[in-house]
Amino acid sequence: MSLFFKLIWYNQRLLVYPSGFEDRPRNVLTPNLWKLPYEDVELTTKDKVTLRCYLIRKPGTKEQQEALGTIIMFHGNAMNHGDTLWAVKKLFKKNFNIFTLEYRGYGHNEGSPSEKGLCIDAQTALDYVLTEPSLSTKPVIIYGQSLGGAVAIDVTSRNADKISALIVENTFTSIPDLVKGWPVICHFSFLCTQKWKSGSKVACLPTALPILMLSGLSDEVIPPQHMQNLWEIACRRNQPKQVKSKGDSPTEYIPPAKDAFKTFSFGSHNTTSEQSGYWETVYEFLDQLLTS
């Protein structure tokens, strides 16, 4: 039994971040394959890890000034940032800049992925966008799928005043919550070292922050109930505690008014973004964000 506990304890990062431990060399697609103009961007984190990322934007000062905003993409756990480029092209056509973050240990990056490390990576990416002259004056939208949704929620929770909107697809309330739904191993969820407590972080987001949640109801990896639970948390987020003292007056609560939740009946974990109406939903959300 002690060996079993050790296997769970020490190997769970391999389960949570499988593509971060793949053999090298690795195949990472580049934006030119999609005929997208891009720059290779190397960032150095505060713990001295080099992150090799892409910045997709139109060349030329005038064209860059006309961009509607910058979207930071956070990908799932069993892929690399090159696998997001087909989605990037759809956003680029709508006149957005897109920054694709590659996590430590993933793609061509050195290092070993962990919850703490990926949170640092996400903050490094956001700091870059916020200090890059042609990007910093535009709205910043955070977009994450699966594990990337948890990364997106975390960085948004720590920088809500700097972010214009949050979009998440097929993500979970937390890793322990996810494990509790698995046979046998559900009894050992307390051993999770990678927690990603997205539910509690969403609960603290400002109600004025627009949030779009996209859920594939045929998701075979993360039960759709996780997205439903996150949506319910988002709908009542930041509600003030009830006043107990007689002399105190209740704080006026303004519920979220710009959020949206869309489900796709046939969307699996990796095909939700291919479903009819998916991109129309994203475009409508972004249009409302920019015109409000």
C-alpha cells in the first residue's frame, strides 16, 4: 500500500501535464503553416525559465494600431501551443492580436510543469502583454481550454483589474473534484498536490468582469457538470455576506450582467470548438465586450 501511495504522490504531475514530459525532439507547429504573420517571443520567468511563445499580429504600425485587442491563449494539458493555431487563425481574422503561451516543460521549453510553475508562466505572459507598447493600450482577453481554463482563471483572479474579459472551455472546478469522480482512486483525492481550485477563484472575480463559459456536453474527459458548477458559482460570485449587526446597512449587490454560458450537445473534450455556433458565440461575446 505504501508503494501505491508513493506512485500517486510522485507521478500525478505526469498525469496532469502529460505533454510536458514527452520525449524530445517534439513537433510544434508554427503560425506560418496557417499563413499567419508572427514573431517568436522568448520570455524569462522570475525563476529563470525561458518560455518560447508566439505573438500573432499584423505587421506594420498602422495595422497594429487598428487591432481590437489582444487575446492570450492557454492550451490544454495534452497538447502544445502549436495545436491552438487553427483557433488562433479564426481570432486573427477578427482583427485581434493573439499571444500563445507555451508552458515550462512543454513544446521546446525546458523545465518541469507544476501548478506553481504554470501560474508563474501565465503571469509572465500577462506582464509581457501589459508592457509591450503596441499591446498594452488594447483590451486584454484571457482564453483557456481544459487545463488552460484553470490557468486562465488563476491569472485572471490575480489581475482582474487589468483584464477585460475571460473565456473558458471544458475546464474543471478543481483537480481534487475531478479525481473524486474516478473509480477507486476517488478515495485518494486528498493526496492531490496539483489542486487548481478554479471554483473558489471564480467566486472572487468581480461581477463587472465579462465571462464566457463554453461547455461540450459530450466531454469524455471532464464531466460537463464541472462547467455547470463553475457557471453557477460565476452567477453568484462576490455576493456580500449577510449583515448581522442591526446598525449596518446591506451592501448593494450588482449581479453579473455581461456573462454568457453556452453548451454544445455533441461537443467532446477536444471537438467543442468545432461545433456549429461555437465561434459565432465567441464573436458575439467579443463584439458586445468592445461595443459596451
